[in-house]
Amino acid sequence: MKNYVTQKGDTFGSLARQFKLKNEGILKTYHNLHCSQEDVMQEAVPGKTILIPEDPQLMAEETEPQNTSTSSQQESAENVSESEENAPEEQPEGGEQSSEKNGQQRDKEEKKDKEDSGSSPHEGKYFIVQKGTVQCNQGFKFPKFKVTSHQKHYWNDEEGQADYLAVTEDDLQFDPAAQPFGQCKLKPTSGGYLPCAYAPAGKWQKTYEKVKVLGKSCLTEISELMCSTGGKITILKHGQQSEAGKSHVAKANTQEQQAYNPVVDFDEFKEDTKGTDELYYS
């Protein structure tokens, strides 16, 4: 494991490519599992240290030799040349019109494919509950939510515990209420940063408009809130309890899971979960 101080413009994706890791998810998960609580990040923050794994199991696979790629390109080029030679020189009557229609048809099909395959950015994301936590890119602390917009709907909790109240676009208060993000990086002084003066600039953005409580859109993990001081507030933890069934365990990559938690024999854990319908909680 090595340390890297993030620079302006760095993202988990660019750092994963820079250090030749499989993907940004592995880098983010590895860092958040091994860092201290105050260094947990959902986005790379300039000036903060990120923990970079060096386990070969987490590295991207080597690409094929260049000569193979060149050979494939040459072969492909030869095939194209042969096709061009064998193609009829004459164009059918009305070919121009036909080509135009085909182009329009392709555009329609591509647009339809995009609409069919284009999923919502909220797909696969958790809804946020009151005990979820947030982070400000200009702050140092991670407060919880304080739901004030309703006392009606609870996510993933039949008993109606306050911790699981659904957070909506109108829930702009946090716990603690005073200086929820600690000090503010936008207010440096010779004696250090001044305390946070949190002032929300409107409602939460990037909310899930298809799901509402009393007419108010619910928050998911991608929701954002701007502070009038200049900070951007994002979701750190959704607050719900993550559940993984035996099918998730069976499909998990043993090598990656072993790297995250070397104490557990993951192959043995997979065997133990077979034949049972119990849920395993993380």
C-alpha cells in the first residue's frame, strides 16, 4: 500500500488508470476500508491523501502485445479492401434517396436504443434515511440528517424507527445543527480555518423525482446540495443496512474479497452459504 496526495483535477477514475488498477470502485473501496473515519471520501478531494493498493490481484490485466494488434489491424484492412473490390460499382436507381432514408432510419433506431437502454442515474442507488451522513468538499466533519419535511415514510424499516425516516429534497437540517461540517476551508486565517457557517442554497438537487413523500422528491446516493458559502454537499453514507444474499456471495470475486478482508477464507465462506436462505449483513 502506498500513499498519494491528490491534485486538482484528480478523480478516482483517473487515479485508478494512473496506478493501473482494475477500476475506480476498487480504489475507492480499498481507501475507505483502510483510512481513518475523517478521510473517507466519495470523490477525490485535492490535498487529501489516498491509500493506493499494490496487490497484484487488484491490478488491471496486461494488454495484448502491440504486434498482435497491428496484425489484426492489417488483416482487417485487407478484408475491407477485398470487400471494396468485390462491391458493385453501379448504384441502384434512386440510391441517393434510399441512402438518406436508411440514414434517417438508423438515427431513429439509435435514438430508440438509447431510450430503451438508457437507465436512470438513480438505478442501483440507495434511498437516504435520517441516520445517513453527508460530507462537504470544504468541510471536515460528517453530520447526520435531521428530517423535518415529514414523519410519514420510512425506508427498509417496518417498526417506524426515526433513524429510517426517508430524506426528501426539503430536508436541509443536519445533526449537529451548529457548525455541522466543523471548520470551512473557504475561510482560512492566520490562526486556521474559521467555523462553518452552513447556509443551503435552495433545495437538494439530483433527487429521484419518480419517488415522492407528500409531494417531495426523495434523495438517493447521487443527490447534491450547494451551500451559499461555496461548498458542495454530497452523500457519504445512505444509512440503510446493506444486505447480501447467498446469490451475491456466490457471484463475488474471491480474489478481490480476499484482498479487502484477508482474515476471512472467502472460498470457505462461499461453501458455508450454500444451501441456506439466510441473509448476510455488511
